[in-house]
Amino acid sequence: MLDLDGIVFDKDGTLFDFAATWEAWAVAFLDRLTQGDRARAVEIGARVGFDYENQNFALSSVVIAGTPAEVADALLPLLPGQDRAALIEMLNEEASAAPQAEAVPLAGFLDGLRARGLRLGVATNDAEAPARAHLEKAGVVNRFDFIAGFDSGHGAKPGPGPLNAFLAQTGLRPERVAMVGDSLHDLEAGRRAGMVTIAVLTGLASAETLAPKADLILPDIGHIPGVLAPK
């Protein structure tokens, strides 16, 4: 059983099902970028590991764990004359509008963790504004003590900066905090911050891929209360 004082969650693939959100986002973004040119959408999508015709991501896609800036940098060679800042803004606008499928009903789940006295955070490689928009749409933004995106000033995962910022804000000890995520970036960040690492399988990575960096692997976040020590 885990005796914790806090939990930091990744967002996409952890709090929300990855495929349901980001496949729809990719289609909407590519349609907007190419003004409906299907052949061009297929070409540009392939650049970031997205199969436009079948609407799914390759496991190696930069979108899975990368930041919007990294996605933009991957796309720019195919977009001569495109302004980088404007492209990142477009990525973030479409991300804010993307549909969200909660991995489990979040409000009750998070309320249960808070009732145990746990401090809660979100550390995502998405930008902070769309992250807050997604959490607001789900009605849970106020359940978190800390929310950081790649552009919040703490760096991005797999660096430990966002997790260290959570520790600094809450005053918690890292060994009593868990980082929960669906990618090796999440788990590496947790390890580097000295936290317990919990992998969930609601993203695209397999248990075999995540096992080397995970202290514990769960089907989804809904199983977390069952592994917590009684308070």
C-alpha cells in the first residue's frame, strides 16, 4: 500500500483518454491548417505520426508526449513561410476546443482523494491555457492545488521542473508524492523528482513499455484508491 500526501497527474492519456481527445484534435487541426486539402492533410499528419485517413497515431508520434512547440517544430519544414508563434497558437486553440473523454468520472474520483487529505496537481506537456480549459469543461479545475503546462515557467517533462514546482508550492516531500502518467516522459520526470511513479494504460503505451520506469502499473486512475494506505 502507498502512504502518500500528494499526487501529480499527467493530463492526456491519464485524466482523459488519449485517443478520444487527440485523434479528433488532429483531424480538426489538419483540416484547418490545410483548408480541407485532404492530400496535404495526409502528408502533414504523417510528419507528426498521425494517420489522417485512419485517424490514429503511431506510437512514436511527437504528439503523444511532446509539447505544442515540439509539434510545431516538427511541422515547420513542411510549411514554408509559416510563422512559428502563429502555428503554436493554432495548435493551442484547437487543443482547447478538443473533446474530452474522462478516463473515469473525475469529480467524484478527485473528491475522494481530497477527502483523504491528498494535495493534487497536474503536470502536462500541453500548454497551460488549454489544460485549464479542459479541466474547466470537466468541472474539476478547482480540485487541483497546482496546474502546470510546458509554458508555465517550470520546463517540460521528462524534466522534473513541474514536479519540483508542485513540491515547492505544497511543501511535500517527494517520496510521499506519486507522479501518475501514461508515458515514459511522465515516469522519467517522476523518477528525477524522487517521486513514486504510477503508470496507467489509458494512453497508447503498453505495460511492457512503461514497466522499466514504473513502481506500479494500473489499468486506469480509478484503481488508485485501492492501493492507498488508510489515512
